[in-house]
Amino acid sequence: MMADREVSDVELLSFRDGAEGENCLHNMDDLQVTMMTLAEHIIEATPERIKQENFVLAEEASQTDRTDNVAISTSMSWLASYLADVERLPSAAQIRSLYGGCLTPSPHTSRSPSGSPVDATAFEKPRLPSATDWSEFLSASAGDKVENEFAQLTLSDHEQRELYEAAKLVQTVFRKYKGRPLREQQEVAAAVIQRCYRKYKQLTWIALKYALYKKMIQAAILIQSKFRSYYEQKKFQQSRRAAVLIQQFYRSYKEFGKRRQNRRTAALVQQKLRSSLLTKKQDQAARKIMRFLQRCRHRAKDSKKELEERDCGGGGGDDNIP
């Protein structure tokens, strides 16, 4: 229970610290805006002769003479109320102590708003004088009828120049102070843009490499398919040539076999023809020989008959011869 209570007390104190810090920063922002507005009004109401860069201070003797004849103006009524409001603003030490106390509170000090070194009414925004009021106030410095007891309320040219330069300095510092978060935001935005651009470049490079890789894969697949088709085509052409050669050799072999068989048949036919012609010639020669022999036999028989007849006829005549 004690531990839970301590944890809850710590959380409550941290919450109060955060709330007080936010309130303090908000009040400081309001004070800075008030100072910036006041500086703008002062710069706007300052005469042009004071704003010039080649501004030359008037003689101090004329200033002392002029202060005796200055008269109070009815337009200075706002100055008293403004000075009363300005008196309620905290001093630099009070603001520093308040700002430091809000940011780094002590655990032993009170965390209630009433324990702050400056009253809350000190940060109430006073009614700011307008540029017209400042113009009337600064123009009153050149007046000729002001009583002696209010002579210290007028501003000399030197004091107006100092006020103008102080207002410009406040404006410059405030712009730098306000421009710092903008620069920080710009730097952060530039860093984010650079990081995103680098990521984009990396992703673009990766996408380009992936696209090139895909193109290389597609090119490799295309080369493989073309090479395979070329190899298959070459193989088909070789097989086709081999088939054509086999067909040619087979046809030539068949033709050679047919020619050989035809030659054999022709040789047989020629042999048969030759043998038949030879036998025919032999038969003819034998017939001729037989005819010749028969003729010879007939002639021999005829001659023999003639001889016999002659012999028979000659024997009877020989007997008659002495």
C-alpha cells in the first residue's frame, strides 16, 4: 500500500510539474509576443528622420532649452495607465527564477501555483499602446509647451534613436528565436527528405537491379530455348541427312542388286542363246555333212554301177578279139 501511494504521489508530482512547466512556457510566450508587438509599434511610430542611417544628433543645449517650454498633452493620458501596467511585469531576475523553478522544481518545495516567486497577476497581459499612441508620444518630444515637472517624460532624438535601435534589436532577436524552430523543422524535414530520397534511390537501384536481373533471366531463358531449338534443329537435320543417305545407299544397293540379277539373267539368256545357236549351227553342219555324205554315197553307187555296167559290156568284146 505504501509503495502504491508513493508511486501515485510521484505520478501526481510529475503531472503537476508538467502542467506548471506548460503554464510557465505559455506565459513566457505571451510575454515574448507582447514585447514583439511593442517593438513593432515603436518602430512604426518612430519618425523617418530618426530611422535614417545618416542620423545626426541635435545639440544638447537646444534640448535643455526646449525642456523648459514643453507642455503636457491630452494624448498622454494613456502613458500613466501603461506605466502602471508595466510596473506589474516581473523583472528579469523574477522571470529567470520563475522559469528555472518551473523547469527544475525541487522535491522539497511546494508545487502549488501559489508558491511561485511571482504572482500570477504579473503575467496578465497589459493593454499595449497602439502605433498612433506611440506616434503621439514621440511627437510630443518636439512640442513647445510642456510644464517643467513633466519635462522628463519627453524623449530626445538620441533617446528616440536608442529606443528605435532597441526595438529593432528586440525584433531581430525575436525573429531569430522564432526562426530557430523553423530552421530546426526545416533541418528535420531536410533530413527526412534526404533519408526518403536515399531510400528512394536505394529502392530505385534495387528495382533497377531486379529489372536487370529479370531481363538477364529472360535473356538466359531465351538463349537456352534458342540454343535448344538450334540443337534440336541441327540434330534433326543430321538425322534427316542420315536418313536420306541411308535411303540413297539402300536404293543404290537395291538398284545394284537388280542390275546384278539382270546381268545374271542376261548372261544366262546369252548362254542359252549361245548354246541354242551353237546347237543349231551344229545341227546345220551335221545336216550339211549328212547331205554331203549321202551325195557322196549316191555318186559312189552311181559310179560303181557305171563301172559294173562298163565291165559287163567290155567282157563280151574281149572274147571277140584275137
